[in-house]
Amino acid sequence: MSDYLVRATAADHGIRAFAATTRELVETARQAHNTSPVATAALGRLLTAGVMMGSMMKGEEDLITLSIKGDGPIQGIVVTADSQGHVKGYVNNPDVLLHANAKGKLDVAGAVGKGELRVIRDTGLKDPYVGTIELVSGEIAEDITYYFAASEQIPSAVALGVLMDRGNFVKQAGGLIIQLMPFASDELVSKLEERIGQITSLTSMLDKGMTPEEILEFVLGDMDLEIMDKIPLSFSCNCSREKVESAVISTGAKELQSMIDDGEPIEVKCHFCEKAYVFQTEDLKKMLEHATRP
């Protein structure tokens, strides 16, 4: 498999860890949305975080949505993932262009700006769990770290990276989440902090050819690391003509009649994958009948 994540435990289950390589799914998203380099980096980081957090859920139908709303030029990012390694997402302004930041890197924080991160976990209950935090930096990894601490009370270390090449293609992308369980000792905490501090760049590790397993081995190899499983990942949208048709019907009879009166076909694009669905006037008339049916 190409893109995949591994789930692992260490230190007698005092640590749980997730590591992923996501280059192909981020490149698929870049092509679908024709994103600029900084928009690709921002979307790619949140896609990677989303697919790792999705793997933390247990039910096959469970979904997690990460939504960032900021005052930066990217305007917002939305990502949805399931527990099976499928993820999709989009940015509100895919064309945003910014100069590099002070470190010479893509200025994701500048693109995102100040705002909030909302995490919605839908596990099939009547009301989904919703956790909201203010963005601490806009760099996304730091914001996810703060979310885990503030909303779920789980001390976590999060690393997310997207490396672009000169042709605006995704060269490397991936992520790492390491979490401490409540019974972890102070000694283990100190040791883990020291080890994580040795990671200077996740994408440089991937660019050297290191696999998710090898990255976890670097961080946790002397802490009785145990790889639990390996999950293939993909950018995958479950939109369909039927779902889009239902969305058009939901606009109401008045709006449908206006579309019919225009006498032109309409095109509706999926936000997540940019797939276009075209409905002719005859299709709209059938939808109007459905909308006005008692």
C-alpha cells in the first residue's frame, strides 16, 4: 500500500501512538481543488490529522469532522474522516498566495489567521459530540495538540507536515500523534518529551525514506513499542447524484421553480471533491413534483 497509518502502543500501554504517510491523498486533494502551495499545506495537514483522529473511533459508521474558521485569507478548512482510513476535505479559498514565513516555510499560520477549531464526532447517537477551541497558532498541529488537552484532557504530541516540490506537487506528507494515558509516570513523560524534542522535521524524515513504523521506532523504540495494525488511507468522497439531488430538492419549491423558469440546466459541484452534477430542466421538473408532493 502507498498511503497508510500504523497504530501502536508503548511503555506497557502507557502510550498510544499513530503515524501516517499521506502524500498521495494530499496530492489527490490538491489536484481536485487546484490549491495553491500554502492552501495545499494547510489542507494536507488537516486531512492528515483528520484521518489519524478518525482511526481512533471504533464504529464502522463513525465520522469525525474538523472545521477551522479563521480570519486569514484561506477563510476556512473542513475535513471529514471515518474510522476506515477514508478522508475528504476542502478549503474555502484554494487560490490564496502568501510569502514564506520568517523560517522560509509556507506560511500556514498566516493563511489561517485567528479563529476557532471545531471537532464534531458523530457516533450514531442523537446528538454528536462537539468540541470547540480557539486557535492557538494556526499551524494546525499545535491547535490539535491544544484541542486534545483542553477538550479531551489527553496530553498529546502532534506533528503534521506537507512538503511541496518546485512544480507545486506534493513531495511528502504525513503525521504523528503520540498520547499519554492517565497512568503514565512522570519519568515516562520526561523521557517522551526529550525524544519528541529530537524531531526537527517530520517531512524530512519521510523524505529520507523513513516509514511510519521507522518514525515510531525512532521515538518509541526503546519503550517496548508494539505495532497494533496498519490501515490503508485514501482521499475518498461518498457524494452521489442522488445525494446532490436531495440537496437541490431541499432548497424548496420556490427556488426550484425559479431554476425551471430560467430554462437552463444547472451544475452543482461537491465541495469535498469538486465532482460536477448536471441537472436538465426535465430533471428539475421531476424534483419540483417531489418537493410539492403531499
